[in-house]
Amino acid sequence: MMKKNFSEYIDILEELVVSSRPAGDFPVSLITNDSRNSIPSSVFIAIQGSGRDGHDFIDAAVAAGAKAVIYGKEISSYKNGISYIKVSDPYSAYARLVEAFYDYPSRRMKILGVTGTNGKTSSVYLLNELLCSAGLKCGLITTVCYGWPGHSEPAARTTPEASDIQSLFSRMLEAGCSHVAMEVSSHALHQNRIGSAKFSGTIFTNLTGDHLDYHKTMDFYYDAKKILFEDHLAVDAIAAINNDDPYGKRLFADLRSANCVRFGKDNAEAVINIGKISPTGTDFTLSFEGKVFKISSPLIGEHNAYNITGAAIIAYKLGISPEIIQSTLGKPISIPGRLEAFHTKNDVSIFVDFAHSDDALQRVLEALRKLNGKRIICLFGCGGDRDRTKRPRMGTVSAKLADRTIVTSDNPRSENPEDIIADIIKGIPPSANFAAVPDRREAIKQAISEAEPGDIVLLAGKGHEDYQEIKGVRHHFDDCEEVRKIIG
């Protein structure tokens, strides 16, 4: 990667610059928004975050060697020999600079993005499997991991920070990837983390109440999601939109694009006809562009039929044959923490799922209801320092669709687990069959010990996660590991 001079980066920021105090040119060694990473001849971007304010660390970055500071708020002092550039949007400035620093790797690959509240991870895993089955080398950016063939690393967040995204794109390109399938979160879109990347295919899964601690209202949440489709589609891109979701209908109406493909049970270009849902999978047909795809997937539930459909549409429009699509989707596809199944010797089925919103919990419980077990025991909690409005709603959903509810701890973060549980219980009718067990390990033991032959146990909320975050410290904890210890 060839070093660029700082003057070249200033040109990139031209429309964002509010004021400038240049102090000479220099070859840029690094661009960062973390003062701890600053090195000699680096550029530091001061960003007001939800927790810390980067403007408080400008002097530390300069002391570590930064020779230029990009900032958004008024600052009181300036050091000699340091360039200071005030911009209207530090998030956008950061994304543009790191994209240029890595020489725009996304422009040399086809980027495929999935956004929505639920189903993003499953859809991306399905897309990746379809591309790989067609002989294409694909990079993967998900809530679970970042990787490409021969390499995988744990994910820090659903959509990485701007610099990490570009670094991943660069490494994927270097590894020979022609495509990237990635989750695109509302936070990432609102904070302009993806820079000027253009997507060759996008999927809108659904939109339900979540992340309102950040977005405040559903309209603002929707507007953040819409950014992907309004500002980041390539000229020939295909957008697959779930038309059975109210916000999907709204998105299609707002976009009015010939490149949008609606999918759903009716009034859509791609029509889903659900057949049989059983403990071994889901059978359905997808009618699209005069072809009928017969899908027999090991993934369980109607919600997975929608995830599969979005991925199949994008794969088909990318030129992958119906034969490859149908055969690939008929094979087991491991999606960590998404209805991962365990079965005991006394005929109890245990499922671990990431469902951490009321809508996601409802979809999973409805899918499990169709398996015709005797009872469903649902265990879940809610994360601390996150959207509190969904807590009682999740309690209501579990009380309605499960025969027994056990409310426990999730990632309490800085909050008291008992306070979170109290918020959840507000949504549970007093007549409901439920218990509160704050210790998640003990709660899992209790849920499984209560189960009788033919019962189904759902452990929801954490899925693939292998930790619990308590008072700022991450402790190792894995629902799947706990299940294996208990059932042997």
C-alpha cells in the first residue's frame, strides 16, 4: 500500500471542511480515531461518541506523534507544526480518509449487504454458502465473525468501524475474494462507516422495535436503514425487499426503483409458498421470473424461508444457476447460535438462539410451536444499557407463546440484573407460568431439569456469544457449552 501525502487527503475532504490551519505536508503513516493507536506522522480524527469524546484526546494523539487533527467541535488550543482541519461531519471524514488510505478496495469486489432488524446473520451465511458453491471466493462480515476461505476471526461488532471495514476489505481483496457478503447495521449507516462503498446486491429483511436507545423513534431507525438503498447501490444493483413487512412495503414505495425485487407470500415479484415445517427443516417453493425453486432446507421456521428467499434472489441475479441454488440450500448450513439444536436421551429438544428482540423471539417461538412438542419452556433475558422499551414486550411474547417462561440475565453491562428482570416482568401477566432466576447458569440448569419427554427448551438472547458482560468485564459464558455440560 503506497503512502499518500496529507495534501491528497485534504482534497478528499473538500466539501466537509469548515476551517483549516495547515502546517505543511507529510506522508501519512496511519489514520485513526483512537489516540492510543496514534504513531508518528499519523492523522487523528476526533469523534464525539456515545460514550467518550475524541476531542478530549487530541493532545494525547499529538503527543504520540499525530501530525494532523480532524475535528468537529471547537477546540481551545493548537500545537505548532500540527495541521488542524475542522469538518462538518467527523464520522464521514473518517470513513472517507480510511477508504482512501486503503486505496478503495471495495471498488474491486462485488459487495453484497443485508440490513434489517432480524435475519441479517442468517441471510449473510446463506449468501456466502451460495457464492462458495458456485466457485466464487467470498468474504464474510457478520455479527458472529469476519473471514474468508482459510481465515476466520471473532467479530467485534455487527458492522466494524470505518477503518476496520476498509482493512477487512483490503485483506479480502489480497486473499483473492471477488465478493463480500456483509451485515450492514443501522448504527453503521447512520455513522457513515461504509464510506462511499457501492453494493451490487442488498437485502431488506424486516424492521421491528430495537435499538431505540440510539435511534429514539422507529422513523429515525427506518431512515438509517434506508441510507443503504438510497446512497449505496451500484447502478446495476438488485435490492431484494421483504414485502410482507410493513417497513419493506414503505421502502419499496420510497425507492420506486426498477431494480427492486419484492418477496413475500403475495403481491410480490418473488412469491413464497410455505409447505411443511418440521423438526428436520422447512419445505417451500419460490416462484420468480418464470421459474419455480423447490427448496427443502434443514433450517427450521417460516422466518428462515424469508431469509433463504432473499439470499436466493440475489444469488440468482448474480448468475448462479437454479440447480446450484436448490442443491446448496438443501444441505445443512451451520449458522452459529441460530436455532442450534441439541437433543437429550429422554426426548427433550433444546434450541439456542440469538433472538434478543420481541419480534425475533416471537418468530422463533412460532417456529417451535409448529414442531408440535408437548410444552415450550422459554428462557431469556435482556441486555443492559440498551433499548429498554423492548423488555416488557419480550415478556409479553414469551408469556403468550411459551408454556413456561424463565427470565434470567443476559449481558447486564452496567445495570443491575434484577432491575432488568423487573422491567421484563412488567410485560408478563401475573397468571402466567414464569420464574425469575438471575444467574443464567442456574436458570439454564433449571429449564432443562424441568423439561419432560417431548418438551422443547428455548435458550434465547445470546446465541453465538461466548461471554457475559458484567460491570464492564467480559466473563466467559456460552449457552451451547452449558447445554453440553448438562446433557453430556
